[in-house]
Amino acid sequence: MIVEVTRGPAVESRHAIDAAVVDADGALVWSSGDPDSAVFPRSAVKSMLALPMVESGVPDRLGLTAAEIALACSSHAGEIVHTRAAASMLAKAGRDVSCLACGVHWPSNEAASRALAAMGAEPTALHNNCSGKHAGFICLACDRGLDPAGYEKPDHPAMREITAALAAMTGAVLDERNRGVDGCSIPTFAIPLRAQALGFARVGTGAGQAPVRAAALARIRAAVAANPLMVGGTGKFDTDVMKAMGTRIFSKGGAEGVHAMALPEKGLGIVVKARDGAGRAGCVAVATLAARFLGDADDKLVPFMRPTLCNWRGIEVGQMRVAA
């Protein structure tokens, strides 16, 4: 599988894609390149990391909203709707921004960054794209009666529970041999694409999971489908594709060209990795595979499968596409 970038009549760049499409029984339905390549999913697996919080009843005990559950699965753009929700989650756990261990960066949403700068303000950890995920971890730790300090470390009891959920969903062994440190300081693990795709097939269906976990997965899917803006933000791929497709697609990107989808009605999980780390190529590849396996969604997915490229004057200069 190759994603091409055109300029005028010529192909300007080519991105090689490794991919796996897996059903909820673990069968490999389709692949490209090396489906057993072990790659860091990074943010793509946030829904699985949120499972311990949701399935243990934390949202009900703390009064978390569906939008806040969606934010716990997000890589958000730092818009005010995101920072307010992250702050609300922390407040419900009796904590504040000082507890967040994700670090600080400017919002990826340009309007949000400009608004901060216009006020003479600096970003906080609430603006970090992972603040919702981290707020969920803090909610879990506090609900367990644990000191949340150090929650981001591999040996913290809450993080051990979170890592165990990821291991159970993917069927992968997760330990110091395949562990790295994510951009937001939590552990991240190099997991074969096939295993990641199995995890997403389970996210989309709940198949083979205990009733409590299956119910938590259904709750996460419903929260995300009802609040796609919380998962990414204005103009973000995951937000826009889920707005277009509703409950038919659960989409979540990672970093370095990783992108994942669950297709609940087909019982499939899809994970792609652009070998050169190009996120734009991962988006095109995963959207093209979703259209192929859904079979009747081309009209809604075409903008994601073949996005046009424009220059700074808004003139169309090329497009992206999967090579024939």
C-alpha cells in the first residue's frame, strides 16, 4: 500500500504503509507490508487506556459527562471547550491543573493559540493535547483512594491497571522490553500492528469481553460518537470523519503516521503505520481501508481518501491518494 502525493500531473512523494485489518476473533482479514511490525501506537490507544476508569464506575461516582469521557480518549486541539472539560474532570476528583504530568505546549488550534497570545497569557498543561487522558488517570487514582502523584510512572498502581487493560485488549505482552516514554510522559509500548488492530476490533464490538468491559466499551463509543469535537477539535481528521460517519466509525490517530479505526458493524479493527512517520499518509490510508470494508461509504469518505492540497493562496495544486 502506497500513499501518493501529487503536484499537477506528477507524483511528488510516496509514503509506504504497513497495515493490518483484523476481526474480533483475531483473524487477519487484510494486510499491507508487515502486519507484525511492532510500532508505538502512542495516542491511538487512548480509548483502551480509559477503560479502567469507565468500567470501574468512576464516571458515575464523580459525575463525569459523556463529553468528559470522550475527552479522556482524545488528542484535543486545546480549544476552550477542551480545557474547560479537562479542568472540570480534575475538579470533580478534587484536584487541579497542578496535578497534570503531561507537560505544556501551545494549542494546536491556531485560533486558540492566537486568543491566548492576544490576552498576553501562556498555555498551561490543560492545553496539552493529552490533558483529558491524564485527567482521566487522575480521576481513576483518586477514586481508588491512591495518591495521584507519580500516576504517569509505570509502577504506579493506577498505571499498572491501565497497562493491564491495554495488554488484555491487544493480547500483547507489555513490559520493559518494549516500553518507551510517550510525549506526555506515560509509558508507551511497541505493539505489533496485528495486535493493535485486534484491540480496535474489540473496542468496536466488545466481543469476547466480560459484560462489565463490554458495557464500558459501548459507553466509550457512545460518548465519542455524541461528542466528536472533544476527540480532536475543529478541522481535525478524527473529529471530521466521525462527524461524517457517526457510529459507523471509531477513529483515533497516534503519532508518527499511526492511525486506527474500529468498524463496529463489520466487527473489524484497522491500524496503519506510514513507515516514514507521515501523519497525513496514515489518515489517507485508514480512510481508504474504511471505505473498502464498509462498502457503501465512499461518498462521505472521499474527502478523507483523496484530500486536495492547496497553496498559501488557496489554489489547488495537487491531492493525496492511495496508489492503484
